[in-house]
Amino acid sequence: MGHVVVEPATADVPPQNIEAEESVLGAMLVAEPALKMVRTESGLTAKHFYLDRHREIFDVIVKVAERTGTCDELLVGNELPDLKLYVSELAAKVPAAGNAMHYAAIVLSAANYRAKLEGAQTILEGVRERLDEETSARLIREGIALATADFTIDSERTSGQEILEEIFDSFERDTEGEVMELPWSELNECVMGGYRRKQMSVFAGWENMGKSFALDQMLGGFDEQGFKCAIFATEMAREERAARWLTAKTAVPLERILRNQLEPKHISRLLEAANKYGRLPFDYFECYDWSADRICERIVYGGYDVVAVDPVTEIPGFEKAETAAAITRRFKQIASRANCHVILVAHLNRSRVKDLKGVLPRPLNVDLKGSGTLAQAANAVLFLHRAQDEDANVLPTGEIYFGKVRNGFKKSIPVAQNSRTLQFMWIKPEPVHEQEALAVGNVAEPPPGHDQRKDD
């Protein structure tokens, strides 16, 4: 991106570069390519700007662009009548719209410096003697998170020649292309063998259908293939997650583990599993109320191959369409930057449930919360759905299916949740004997005489 210059901090003024902030906003107002690149590739958000009015203008630019597909000074000025003249000045004095990414890098660099200073101050506040231990620990954690934050996104150009060379180098390797195979083998063919790095997928279903069990099953499979996994949990405590994993490995009832009603035979099986595996197949972060940026920072520095955010819809602000779109784009970017696969677990809207007397319909992409961006940005959307009886009680049998696959095809497979391990097992179809096939005949052909009509 070239040399990035940030104005030095003084005792009263934090690191900032007002000229760069003005330039990136002006470029977004006058050039559609600059608008698109800054929104989708730079990682820049409103909070990275130093001036409040610049944050407000950036928010409106993004909102207008999402609503209309484009943006200019007139559209933004109409949204911000008090800043209309200033918006026109930004558009008029932008030095070179083609340098928008360079200006964005400067703004992000300044935001990084400010975060580190704020983090250091928060840490100092946390070590003051008059604070209680819990408050002190919280401030220190928050300070460390700020001090180690990195908002920048690597968007250096790679030449077409370099890309071709990388591809042909991979052809010369003895090993097949790296994929992360799903535990339900029939679905891997839909995604050309499995999930891949630098991609983002969505996993969704109605509540109490078993999404978390199925997610843990996926990550367990990835771990067995040698991939380093992590879960960023926004609503489930680690003790419950560990208990679920133990049930999957030992068939000791989950209720007995959670209620500590274990018999000697149960404890024996649990100890055997603990000694055999030694660990859960994923690192676990309890990240209630964490921002998307804070989670992304941990992803970048964790060195993970696969990460799951469970559920992404509980991240603060996701209930707002604009914030949900920004959060989704952020995880899409971080999958590429961290060279990993990101799974976003999503809740569903209940708008289609109102007239169905509690029976939950088969989910569709439009049911996703924040569906406009989630479904659009994801490389694949995987659903889990289970049958229900007349009283809307969830039954063990159901299906796992792709609602969207980019560069692949959609498919559904029947599954059943094992009552002892709570794992979802593919129900393989019964083989058809040759004699039965001959007796049935070719069902694709209509019966003889189908095109003849009997006169009245």
C-alpha cells in the first residue's frame, strides 16, 4: 500500500490523520470503484475515524450504498443536511480517488495506535490498588485486547503471473488439494470434497434442533483430520460444551453429567475418554458481548484452521441490518486474511412460524437473521432440520442440507440423532436388489397407453 504516515501523538491529541480521513471519504463519494474497495476490502469502519463527523458521514455513505447500490455527495448531503456543505467540500477536494485504499490504510493505522494507547491506559487503571480483584482483572483483559488489536487488512496486489505460478506449483505436489471433510460424506461432493481455507460458511437451524451438537461433530471431524479448531461462543458456557462432548464420546447421559448424578460406571467411562483424548477438539472462547473486531483479532493471532462463531446473531448490534452486514463482511475478510475457514452459526427469523401452530417449517435462506448479507456472502449455507409431531415436539429424525453452495450443488441427506451420543448419523438408503429393480422397471418411463384417451 505504500508508506503509511500517521500524525504523532501529543499530550492532548491522540494519533490521527485528518487529511487521510477526508481523502478516503471524498474518494468514496466521487468514485464507485473506490467506494466498493473501501467497503469490501479495506476493513475500514466508522469507529476507525478520529472525528465524529467523519464517523457519521462514513456510516451514511455505507447506508446509502447498501440501499441504492451507489453513492454520491447529493445523496449523502440529503441524509445529513447539517453537514451538506462539508460533504460537498470533501467531494471537491479529494486529491486522487485511485488512492482510496492508501488513505484507508493510514486511517486504520492511526486507529491502531489510538487503540494501543487506550489499551495501555486501561491496563494502568486496572492495576490500581483501590480496585477490587474482579474489576481489576476485567480492565486488564480489556486493555490487553485493545493493545493487541490490529484493524488492518492485507490487500497487497498479487500479479496474474504469480497466481498462475502458485497454481502450477500445486499441480506438482503429490498430495491432493487440501479440504476439510464434513462428517456426513454424502455432502462433501456438494462442496468439491469439503470446506476450504479463505472461505466463510453459514450453519443454521431452528432452536432446540441440535445445531451445537452437529457443530461440535463437524469440528471433531476436522480435528481428526489434523486441523486446529476454535469456537467463539456468544451464549453457551464452556462447562456445558465440555459435557456435550463427553456425552458424544462416552454415551453417558448429558443430564447426569450436568447435574453431577454420576455412578461409578459413568465416572469410569468419562475418565477413560479423558485419558484417551486428553483434550476437547477445539479451543473455546466465552465471548459474551464481544464485538466482531475483538473476535477477529483472536482469530488472526490464534493460528486456527477452522473457527466457528456460535451464534454470530448474538454479537451486539446484529439485530440491526446495517451492523449485521458489517459484521458479516468483517468475518468474510478475516477468513481470507487468517487463511482459515469461518463457520457462522445463525439463528432464524420466526416470521414464517406465526400461523403454523408452533410447528417449525423447513428453513430457507430467507429465514436467516441478517439474511441479505449472510446468504449472499457465504460460500455455503448448511441447514439442520428435524421432524416434529402434532404437538411440535422435536423428533430424532431429520435432514441436513445445503441451501446454497457456490461452485457446487445443493443436496439433502436424511439423518437421525443418536439417543445415547447425541451425534447426527446419516441414514444410508437400503440397497435395492437386482430382482426388485427388474420387477419395478424403469420408473422414469410413463406406463403404456398414457397418451391415449378413451372416448366417452
